[in-house]
Amino acid sequence: MSAPALRPFLPADTSALAAIFVASITDLTGEDYGEAQQVAWAGMAEDEERFAARLAGQLTLIATVDGEPVGFASLKGADHVDLLYVHPGFVRQGIATMLCDALEKLAGARGAKMLSVDASDTAHDLFVKRGYVPKQRNSVTVGEEWLANTTMQKTLAAASGPDTQS
């Protein structure tokens, strides 16, 4: 396996990212969410046109290995991680870390002092390890199902550069 790389989202990526989204939910979240919840959640990618519009409307980065998408993440506005999904065959290989590092740097470059995420119960520990602090529990309706997540926040490091004084 070659080293993972990052690139921006292209409309032609929609089907591959929808497949990663569904596989990630169905294969990785079973300990935290029931089957009906997983089906409702994964169903958010069924309308690929709508899914593509969501991805295109945000700053979406794609992690690739050998040119093929293996994960993706998106920044909504300047300060909210909206999506972070990694193909089950590539978990625990640094893909999520690489995507989060990039989004945190981009958010800081856009002037954000804090970054927030509504983390699934499955992703909660990843964000805690990255310095995100839980702020509140949420219940979100997806179709006929309720899914729990946690709003978390991280204070971003002050940008250093030629205009920054020490």
C-alpha cells in the first residue's frame, strides 16, 4: 500500500464516497447503533444528487490510496466538522487522523478559534484523543429513527506565521 494522499472532492467522486459512507456505517457502528438506526443513517446517501450537493457545498477532502478514495471529511463553514468517514478496510491506518489534521489546519487558516463536531458514539473516542471536549448530548431524527451523538469542541492552536507576535 502506498502512502495516503489528500485531494479535494470532485463531483465524479460521489458514488465512491456514498459507498464509503454506507460501508462505514454498516460495518463500524454496530456496537453503538441498532440495525434500524444504521439503515436510516446509511439511507442519507441513497439520493446521490443530494449527497453530492452536501459534499460540494462544504470544503470536502478525500483521502486516497493508490488514487482510490478510502475516506473523506468535510468542513461546514469555517468551524464545524460535518462528515468524517473511512472505509472499514482502512480504519486504524491514520486516514481519519490525516483528514482531521487537514481540516483543523484549514479551519484555523479560515480564522476559526474553535472547531466543533457532532460526533457519533462510534467516533467519540477518536475526537477525545484529538483534544475535543464533550459539550452536550443530542438526539437526531433520521427518517423514523432517533440517533444519539455528542457535540464536541476543540480550541485550535493559534496560527503562527510572519504576522504573529510572540
